Amino acid sequence: MKAGPSFADVPGSAAVLTSATRARLVLAGEVDVSMNEELMEASTELEQTGLPIDVDVRHVTFMDSSVIAVLARLTHRVSSPLRIIEPPDVVRFLLDVTKIGELVEVVDADPGIADEVLAAGPDGAEVELAPGPALSVRATAAPVLADGV
């Protein structure tokens, strides 16, 4: 049985996910200068949501400084700190050496992207709001991997 491609074989891909409460940029494979145009478009789309932003990099196999520059630009254009999800060593290195890691929140476990939020009702008690609009997705073309990811 031949194994399907792994993330190491995948050219770079990017997807923007949004829910009622957060926006997420999902990066995978080799993310480099060849993706600058689509990363700038994704960055603009993320800014326009006005939502806190997560950047899921757990499946990144290579990243160059041009991508860090896009993330740095984004950190200065949004009101809340970016949250970087499960960065592999290659991404942690770039965050450290460029000092961008000091401007973002790094989390070692995926907190998920929820569509429900809790808010205070008129009496101060927490009430669950109805789920927001369905999760929306905009992605670049990327192959589906054998493990379904």
C-alpha cells in the first residue's frame, strides 16, 4: 500500500476561516515568498473582519522571513494580539530571531474556533448567544492528504 503525500510534500497553502467570534489563517506546507500575494490578500481579509486572529501554523514545514513580515504587518494593523497555534521549530525560530514572538501570543494547543459566545444578560447572569453565521472558508488549492487533513 502506497502512503499518500505528507505535509513535507505539500506546496504552501493558506486558508482563511471566520466564525462569529474569531478569524483564523491556516498555513500548511512550504510557506514562502511565492505566496506573498495570496498572504497579503488573506491579511487584508482578516483585518476587515475586525475579529481577534489566530494563525494555525502546526502543519508548516518551511517558512521564510517574507511570511514573518506579513505576520508582523498584521500585528500592527489589528487591535488584539495574534495568537499563533502550535508553531513547529522552524516557525518558533523565526518568531524568536525576528522578535515577532514578543508581539504575539503563542499557544501549544489548538483552542478551536467557536461559533458560540457567552455574554452577560440584563440581570448579569451569563447567557449563551445563538451560534453565529456558519463558519466561512476561503482557501488556496491544496491537495487532500491521506490522513484526511
